[in-house]
Amino acid sequence: MTLRTAATQGAELLAKSGTPEPRLTAELLLCHAVHCERTHLYAYPEQELREVEWIHYGRWLHERMQGKPLQYITKTQEFYGRSFKVTPDVLIPRPETELLIETILKRRPNAREIVDVGTGSGAIAITLSLELNTKVTATDISGAALQIAAGNASTLQATVRFVRADLLTGIADASQDLVVSNPPYVSLADRETMQREVRDWEPHQALFAGDTGLDIYRRLIPEAWRVLKPGGLLALELGFGQSEAVATLTSNWQNIEIAADLAGIPRVLSSEKPL
């Protein structure tokens, strides 16, 4: 079995199963099996697969056809130019979440006391630590998620303190320059209409927030007020159609800004605790 034939047959199988981007997915899985870059597939299309490579490739094709996200198969996802390990214990970092980083770098480039709430893979906390050259505290209620995040921090040599906690439990009053979070914000009512890759594979604790999707915002925003210094910044990722509701929850804050992602969807709300 050559690389060309393997890629073609894999793409055909994925297409028949209705998997999005079948050719690209097949090539990425093949690269993962052979431990090569995609350019290698085109430079050496007649290279023969070893038996172990074919076995891994076939298994991973089957997993993807069953809906398992590509990132959980390859155990990696890029975020802000860095590679993060991901498993089904953590949410897969999305490109739109990079807008949180950009908002913070714009509004609080000198922040030194930072806490990332619900850190998951650690993507936000680690990125801020490296971009701002400072120590960041990251909380999560999931011990399994914190293990993944700690591993990512070690690999990327970021200075992050990980704390197992429910939101901001244990963080001292008026101690932080910045609170950032990509919280669960999906309504339980939307569960059945979600992509199966998300609904069936990603951790529900990191996805769903009650019947309206606002439950975590309602708890987190008052807690952020408690731990932020006067003038401190709160930055939150928003779900689709939630900007007005979350803005209402921060009505007693000041200098509220809402940034849209590349699709034009309001994606990040940032606001300051009054001086």
C-alpha cells in the first residue's frame, strides 16, 4: 500500500461516511501514522506503508468515521501558534478563542496577576503567560483536565499555577488584575442539534450551562468582581446570541467592549471593575 493509494482510499471511506473534508482528514491521519508532514505525501507518493503504519491508519480512519474528532485522534490542536495536547478530558481549543488573547493583549498588556477560569487544556493561561511573560493562575473543577494543562505548561515552559477549584473559589478578594474565561455556555436545549463530534465526544461539563446557557456567567461575573482589583479587567468568551444577556449581567461594570470574531459574531466581552 503506497501513500498515494492509502490517502485516496481513506478519503473515499471518509466521504462515504459523511465526514467533513475527507481528503484533508485522510491526509492528516496518514501523516500521523507515518510521522511526516503533508508535503511528504506529495513528494514521495510511492512510498510503501509499513504494516504498523497501515494498522494505525486504518484504526484512526474508523474512529473518525464514528465521529471522534481529529484532534482527539492525533491528540494535538494548535492555538495561537503553539501545539497543545488534547484528550476527551478537555475541550478542543477553537480559533475564535484566540480573540480572547488579542483582546487582553490590547486592553491589559501589563497585567501581572491573572487567573484563567475553567482552563481545560490550559491554552488560554499558557498563552497569556508566554505572551505577557508573567505567572498565571489557572483553575478547573476537573482534575483530569488539570493534568493535561500541567503537561502542556511543562512542554511549552510556561509559568502557570494550577488549582482545582469551582470557578474562583480560593482566590483572594481584590487580588487580580485580570480574570479571563471561556466558560461553558451551551444551552441544554441545543444538545440534540449539536454536531455529533462535539455532543458525543467533548466533555459536557465544559460545554453546557443550564437551560439558557447563562448559568456559569451568572455565577462567574459576581465572583470576578470580588477577586478583581479596582480597575481590573474581566474578559469572557460568548456563545452565539448571548452578547446582550451577558452585557446585562455586567451592567454595573464600566468600559464594556464587545469584539466580533472573523464571522462577525459577537465573541468576546471585556469590562472593567470601577475604580
